Amino acid sequence: MYKRFLHDSIQEAMGYFPAILITGARQSGKSTLSMSLCENYITLDDIMMLTLAKNDPVMFVSRLKTPIIIDEIQKAPELLSAIKMAIDSDRKAGQFILTGSANVLDFKNVGDTLAGRIALFELSPLSAVEVEGSSQLFVETLFKDDFKIDAAHIIDDETLYNRMLSGMYPDMLKVAQPRMKYIWLSSYISTYIERDIRDIENIRNTDKFARLIHIIATRSGSMLNKADLSNASDIDTKTLDNHLTLLEMVYQIKRVRPYYANIGKRFVKSEKLFFTDTGILNFLLGIQTVDTMLASSYIGSIFETFVYNELYKQVSYLLDGTQIYYYRTLDKKEIDFVIERDGKVVAIEVKFAKHVSKDDCRHIIDLQRSSSNFHIGIVIYMGSHVLPLGENIWAVPFGHIALNE
């Protein structure tokens, strides 16, 4: 079993907060992580438990022996008020660990039921640093005054390609046979994504919704053009907004905001959209083998999506307000990612290529000249050497993101 990077932070929070909420996509490892922190466990996937919880939430909670894990809390959001009552009568820390494959706090009519009483954590599928057992986060290294990477270790291309193809859900890392991977991914989409979304809100036209998911897959890593997406999916913009919000609530997509700084330029205001796992993304694109993936016209966006997810996971482990953005001006100067922490800015360009040059970081150089907050620039590529591309600008092999010891 992989040690999750958030384990110690959650364990520490249990000493301060009466309730913990761990959210994230289905099968990302929430139950496994929770049960490593507490043995007493119930799941609302159990129809009998769910019926009892919904029929009399206060009675249900009053009979629970704490500390306890309540899995899939989004199925009975009415429990939150009952849990609040229990906590207000006894503020003891570490009583409830709640997990949800949808963010229950974003549900209509839930509001700030547990404000001040609950610590929130988002668990993504496994990251490369968790799989490799690394102790140092690449993102943290980027913000050090003396940027340095041990170039002696790197993940090999075959391993990276297989992870890009299959994604980082724990079960997918265990499955070896392509046919079983296909069955798992197909079942995941129909059983979990579509079911969880229907649990949240009644979707009138499920065929159009399914088509929308496939269309979005072709746009992962691209700026979100709602008018174009509405036309392509034959869904009106209001319904489209609702569907995108639902997909975010079940942690299948992320929207990345543009970075703004006072550097005298006009910026594009659109968000960028990413799938949260490349295994799901490849399945939706009809890609089932590494060779097909590498030959695909989508390989650049697949690689950028994979890098985004690895960066996002590491940013989420920091728990200190670090934010990830993208950068694009109206005159089409674009940087794939900008990470901001404590007033410092790190610019990251992603290139699915074995070789890079100074031209690949020209927009990073433009930002460097324009922004007093610029700290370092990185071009992530598929080569094998850390290379200087300019003052405080480096080319870094993608394999080092996970092996930064």
C-alpha cells in the first residue's frame, strides 16, 4: 500500500478538529486512507445504512460510536446538520472522518453547516511522488533560493508512458492486462461518474451528457470556449455550465484560472480545462496502447494534462495557499503554468520533446522581464539532462518531478 502524502497532515488535523472531510474522485483511495487513521467504518453505499441515515439523521448520528468513518457522505448530506449538533454538544477532536466522491459542501442548501468544526482535504489519485516514495516535493524545490536537482536519478520513459496511458488510480497501477484495464475504465465511467452525477442532480438527457464528456476529452489542456463547446455538444450554455460544475464536483475535471499580474499587459480571461486523470482521458479518446498514444495528435495535450495533474497534486500537498494558474496575453504569449507561492512566481512550460532550446522559453523570458515577482522558469521535457536555458531558467526532464530526492 502506498503512503499517501496527506496522511500525516490529516492525522495532525484530527488532533484539532472534531470532523475531517476527505473528498476526491471515486477509487482515488479515500476509504483506504481513512481506515489507516480509524478502524470504525460505515459506508452509505450500504442501502440499509443509507436508509437509516436519511430516515432519522439525528438518531442515526447519536447511535454512532466515535471516532468513526462515514464513507460517501454526499449520499446523505442531511447528516451534516446532525453531526453539527453532536459536535456542538461535545467539541472533542477527531470524532468524525467523512469521505465523499463529490464535494458535499458545494451542494445546494448545505451551506456552512460545519464551518469552524471541520478540516477539508482533497485526495487525488496517486501522484508519482507517492508511487516512488519520494520525500521531497519538486514544487517545493522550485521555490528555494538555490534551485538544485540531483540529476543522478530519473524515471525511465517506458514507465512514464505506461503511467500516462493508464492514469494514476491505485487500481489501474495494479492491473497489467490491457483487457482488464479497458473493463475497469469502462466500468468506472458508467458506474461511478454517471451514477454519482445522477445522485447529485437529475440529468434529463444522459446521451448528450455522455457526448459532452467525450467532446471535453478532445479539449483537455485547452482554453475553455463555452460557445464552441455548446455548439459542438448541442447543449445550451446554461445547461453546459451546470454539467461542467457537476463534473468538477465529482473531481473529473479541473478549471485553471489565468494568471494576472500588474505588468502592463492585457490578458485572456478564459479558463483552461483539464481532465484529472489521463487514464480516463485516453479511454475517452479511444487510446488503448502506448504506441497509439504516442502516435496520436493528442499526445501534446495528454502530456500537458499528465504534468498538470502531477503539479496540482504536489501543490495540494503543501496546504499553504500555493496556487497554480496559466498565463496568456492577447498577443498570444502563453506559458502553460504559473505557480505562485509567498509572492514568488514560478513559470513552467511543458514540451513533449527530447530536445529543447532557448526559443522554447521565450515567453518565460518575457514574463521574467516584466514581473518583479518572477523567481524561476522551468521547461519540462522528455530528455534526460537538466540544462540551463538562461538566467534562472532551466530545462528539467519530467522524470525528475517524482524523483527529487
